Amino acid sequence: MENVLFEKQGHVSIITINRPKALNALATEVLQDLEKVVNQVAEDKDTYVAVITGAGEKSFVAGADIVEMKDKSVEEAAEYSAYGNKIFRQIEQLHCPVIAAVNGFALGGGCELAMCCDIRIASENAVFGQPEVGLGITPGFGGTQRLARLVPTGIAKEMIYTARNIKADKALEIGLVNKVVAKEELMPAVMKLANTIAKNAPIAVAQSKKSINDGLQMNIDDGVANEVKNFADCFATEDQTYGMECFVNRVKDKEFKNK
């Protein structure tokens, strides 16, 4: 697929939005290719961590394709928004952690794509924003929902209402990103983190992700009950037996089997 590249390094799958001349804007054909790759990762239980980034020097994803979007009817706009949200939810609900390697502009749909990932690492030149109200629309791929869950509500409202962009250091300050690194260090830092996660028991990581994501939609009592179930389910795995035996026997170099 031209618009979305896919490669595998060990247990880490790397997804690259590949439309650099258009700053990786999310035209419908790009979303369609992204959906295919996300489905591929979802079916690959040998992927323990996924990474999403953008091709080129300037942009992660600069947003939706405004040229394509500008003449849509109300019905077509609803279909477009629903389709983007569907794909981003699929990313959010993947069995494995997803890291956004934000290497430049992450505006509109690009900011929304980064936010549906579990962890966001940004290069120093990264820029985040939800500029939609300046175009006469609202964020349409989950921006009004995820931004207010990731940063203080007042900050989220200010970003959306003003349509102002923020730089990487400000994104770090408000908690929108986990870490900011030099441009040339971005992918090495992301891959180091991905491989650190991938060394742990994949089923336990997946169950932890499920507990966190599900729990955010529950009251605390239901969330704790859900955690109890996911915790207990790990005791049906070979990895739990192996991991605890390694701990008891002081074995440091572990290799989990995802079983």
C-alpha cells in the first residue's frame, strides 16, 4: 500500500503514514489503507507493541484532507467522521500497546490519531493542535472526547475553542505527550521503549491495557471488579507460571511465550 507502510522489527510493528508531499493528510484512501494495516496488526498475536509515525521530515499527520472534505454534505460528513472514529477506536482497542512517534505536525486528525495511541513520544519540532473551529467545524475523529480525558478539561477547551497550536514542550507540560526528544533521537527512543514493553509478558500487558481502558469508562467499584477478573485470568497462562518461577529462582533473562 502506497499511503501506509508496514514493517515488523521483532515483536514490534511499525505503521507509517506515507503521504509526505501532503504532510500525511488523512484522505479517505489513506484511512482505508490505515484500516487494512490496523486489521493486520489486530490479527497478528506476534505483535507485542505497535508504533505509528509519519513519513518525511515535517509531519506526523497534518490533519484531514480539507480539499476532499470541503464540499461534503451533512450526510457525507457524518459518514466520514464515523469512519475515522471507527478506525481510531480500532487502534485504541488493539490487543497491544500503541506508541505514537510524533515527528512533526500533529494537527486536527493527526492530533486525534496520536491521542488514540497509548503513549505519545514527540520530537522537539512536533506541533499539536485542533484547528477545526477556524474552519467552521468541530473536531471529528474523537478530539472533543480524548483531549479532555488526557489533559485538564479547561486546557482542552482552550485548545479547541481558540484553534491555537502548541509546541512539544507545552504538550509535555500539560500531559499530552509522555516525553520530548531531539528529532534524530525520536525513533531510537520509541523503539527502545517498545522493546522494553515487548520483553514483558504480552498477555499481562494486554490485560493491563484492557483493565485501564475499560476502567476509565466505569465507576471505581466496577473497575476494580474488572481488574480482579483480568488479574485472575493471567493465572491460566504459561507466562505467569514461568515469570514467577524466574523471579523465585532469580533468573533475569526471561523470554515469555505469549501463552
